[in-house]
Amino acid sequence: MDIVSRKRMMLFSGGANLPLAEEVAEVMGVSLGALERSRFANGEIYVRPNESVRGADCFVMQSHCEPMNDNIMEQLITIDALNRASARRITAVMPFFGYSRQDKKVLPREPITARLVGDLFMTAGADRLVSVDLHTGQLQGFIHKPFDHLTALPIITDYLTERIEGPTTVVSPDAGGVKRAERYARFLDASVAFVYKRRDPVAHNTSAALDMAGSVQGRHVVIVDDMIDTAGTVCNAADMVRAQGAISVRIAATHAIFSEPAIDRIKNTHIDEVIVTNTLPVIPDAESLDVIQVLSIAPILAETLQAIFMDSSVSEIFLGENA
């Protein structure tokens, strides 16, 4: 008997960042798969696909944002449901990977929760993971299956190229982000500097900018980071480079978490522009600020998912910058 195999792609989304999933589906020319989502009286999450997924190549998109644990659990349950319904391959797409900062032990008896989250997705039945601008690249090593690490660098640098004219310095707000700053600098034909930051190992989201290596006087400055949470790190860096004679100060980060008191800090810091993407839903207080510019990551996600479905190269999309 001759059987003709025809690949079928299905894209599903949790409820955390539905507008992004809808935009990705529109770019790809597909419809979002229908999911029945509800909760039991005690808060347990229930998810069931409303159509057959047997033999399909399924992608499950979910941004890990507040409520973080509920959104991760919803994605895990969706993957489990698809796995039990005989999906051919399941790819977990998390534009922002939750718990990514807990990737190593700093104090005795600390968990490595980023590894735990990865293990949960493998146990649920994911065959592949996709994320954007991980906090550290070593997270890929926690997973024993393919892990595609995307970057918003092309989108952000294209935007910055149109906005900045003149000598430019890309600044990392801490020593750990220097490689990221160097990648941005190559695209912007800029020099690199970094701020020496000391973080309190006990108190979360607490840091101080102490000194800076590199020159910013008379130059346009772009401070780059993977995320803006409470904005303490980037705002401290912005104050420092402004005090050292920067002409303009912009902050560019992929993930706009904007936990309190991020918006107040941005309002009270002399920043020309804050560029973020929609990997996470941007809170209304941030959208109302003229200084904040939100770029869409949908084109990159759509092109990547299409490449995975067609079994073609993902790294070619990013010219190797997504390692």
C-alpha cells in the first residue's frame, strides 16, 4: 500500500499574549487552532483542543508573564493534551522564558529553577523549544532536545539605524552583557562600553552602578539589555552616561516586564527613548508613555516557525547571530 504523507501545521496559543499569536498567525497565513480553556472551581486549569491534531506539526505559543505560574502551567497542559491526541511533533514557543534568571547558584541551597522549567516542558511532551533572547545562552544546555534561540537584534538595530546619526556607543549596563553589546555595536558601527554594577545577592532587583569602562562623552548612547524588570539597572546606567556627557540616551531591551516601580523610574530618568518588543504584553501605563516604543517580534517568530515546519535552517534567518 502506498501512503502519501502530507505535513500539516497547527498553531495554538495560550491566553497570556494572544495579540502576538494572532499577529504571527496572520503573517504566516494560518488560523489559530481552537482551544477550549476553562478552570475548575478550585482554580485548576483545563485545556482541550477542539479539533483533531493527529499527525500534525503543532506549535504552542505562550508568553511567560504575570500570572507567571498559571501561564506556564497552561502551556504545559496544552502540550500534554496535544501529545495524548497523537500530534506528530510539538514545539513549545515561549517568547519570554520564565524563571530564566534562576540559571545558577549564587547562594548555598538555591534552586536552579530555569533547569526545572525546561525539564517540565520535556516531561509534558515538547519535542522542541523556541525562545527569544534568553537571559543567558547556557539555558540551551539544560535541554536535551533542540532549542532554537532567537534574537530581536535585527528588528531593534534596524529601528536604531534610522533614528541615530553620529558617533555612537553601545553600553552594557553590567559586565555580563558585554557580548550582547558587542553584537549590537557591529550592526550599528559603534564603540562599546560597560557599567560596573554591584547587585545585592540577598535582595532581589536591587543593584548599584559604580563605575564605567569606555567613553560616552559627545556620543549617542544605546544601553542594551535582555529585559527591563524594575528598570533599576538601566536607569542607573542612563544616569551615569548622561552625567559623563552623552548627547542622547536610549535604552533597548527585548522583554518589557515593567514591574513596579519601573514606570516611575523611567519617568524620572532623562531618557530619550526606551525601545522594547512585544514578546510580553506591554502594560497600559507603559503604552501611554511617549518615550516607550514597542516593536513587533511577530515577523521573526513567523519566519522561524515556518523554517522549523519546513525543516530548513533557522540560523540563516539571523545570519548566525542567534547562537
